Amino acid sequence: MSRSTRVVYSGQIPLDSIGPLDLQATLESGQSYLWWREDGPAYGDPPGSDSQSTTGPWYYTTTRANGNPDALRVRTTETNLEWESTTDAAAVVPRRLGLADDLAAIRAQAPADDVVESAFDAYWGMRVVRGPAFPTLVSFICSTQMRVGRIHAMQQSLRESLGQTVTFEGKTIHAYPTPERLATTSEAALRDLSLGYRAPYVQETAAMVAEGVAPDDVRGSPYEDAREELTRYVGVGQKVADCVLLFSLGYLEAVPLDTWMQRTVATYYPDCDRDRYAETSRALRERLGGEIAGYTQTYLFHYLRNGGG
């Protein structure tokens, strides 16, 4: 189904009003696979730009209000964060990009050890995103044993093959598929989109959400209770649940323990290794800043994955 509109809303947020912002690091650091870049594939080559230009490329995504998809794009200039959308996204943009987070206060609460300081220095201005819950849930179900570029490509395939379309500035933008659309797509069709063994997990989880078991419902529960509640979805263990809590639902204390973070524990924080996920996560959370430990984890993950340390 296509939704066509000619109305375009736009806005600017002065960068000096929000503090540092590294848009590329925010949107291409393994937090979200729901944005794509105008000048090339996200998680590919760095954004190309004219050497004289201080304006970055547009990043595109979609948002939903009252069930209808809308297109949204953002970019940074020397002085502003600019956005354009087929809906009034003045409240959506700050929320999706974590612009209300006080990075200076967060850094002050993080441990001052060398690797953490190096990670913050390397990607200062990276924010923790707050993506929409269902697409975030599905994208991290798809993340198991996958590199970030492949995870992103998989979400693009889902979007382009199964999502509603919106006409925006002469472009056809595909929204992320709804729970109902994914629930009624055959396992074979999902496998054809390179989901592999994850296909039935996505299909069954989508059916649960379509029937009213929404991931947003855990919001407000104590952190570890919320993590346990999210594991009711098919294909969701504690690590995927932590990703949804951190990168969608605003639980900044969540510390997803993937392969990179397990290596980080072994190399830098061996005293936090408790052999079991929940206990190791609890110990590392305390070490990385407690209620903002997820921020520290995100900086460490991006820094170490890109060769730092």
C-alpha cells in the first residue's frame, strides 16, 4: 500500500543548544539498523563529502503516528541539526536521537579508566538512540551471529520488500513492516530475504505483537524484570532483550553482552566475569557507571569494534 503526500515539514535544532552530536556514530554504531544514508550504504564507507562542505549527508528513516507511516530525514550542518518529514517531527527527532541526554554528566559518571576515556574521546557526541520498539526488537532478533553491515542489509530487505511506501521529495520511501505484515508473511518468504533460521523467530514474535503483546508494555518495570519479560518473545534471550531496553525503551543501565563486550570483559574487566550472563551484566553495570552503564558500553563497543584499545 502506498501513501502519497506533498506536505513537507522541516525544522532546525541549533547544535549549541544540545551539546556535542556525532550523527554518523549515533546512527552507524550498532545501536540501530533503521536508518539509511543518502550517499551510500550505512555501515559501509564513511560519508563522502566535499572537502569545503560542513554539511553531512541526509539519513533517512520512517516513523508512525496513528498507524500511518511517515518519512523522516536528518543531517547536520556546521551549526544545526536539520530535519525534514512528512509529519511534524519536532518532538520525534530529539527523542529518536537522544538529544536530551547530558553527555557531560554521563561522562562524569562513567569510570575514568584509560579505555573508557579513549572511547569517549574518539566518538564524543555519539548519543544512545531511542528507536521504535517493534522494529528494534526484530532487528536485534536478526542480529544473532551477524556483522553489523549484514544486519542493516537484512532490515533494508524487510523494509523494501514488505513495507508500506511514502512519497517524499520525489523519492519512494519504504516503511518498516508492521507486526501484522510480518506475522502473515510465510517463513519461506522471510528466508528468501536472508533471515535464515531467524525467519520463524521473526514471524512468531510478530504474531505475538500483532495479538497485543507489545514490547513497550515493559516500560516502567524495574530493569531486570523488564529484561526477563522481553525474553517471552521467540528468539529473544537476555542479550537481545538488553539491546531493546537500551536502544529503544530508555533503560540506560542495560549492558548488552555480545561477543565484543565479552572480549572487553576478558581484557579490561576480568574481575566482572561471573560465568553467567545476569551476574556478569550486573557486575559490569556497576563498573561502567550504574544507571548510565549502557552509554559507557555503547562507546566501548563502537571504539573497540573499530580497532581502538
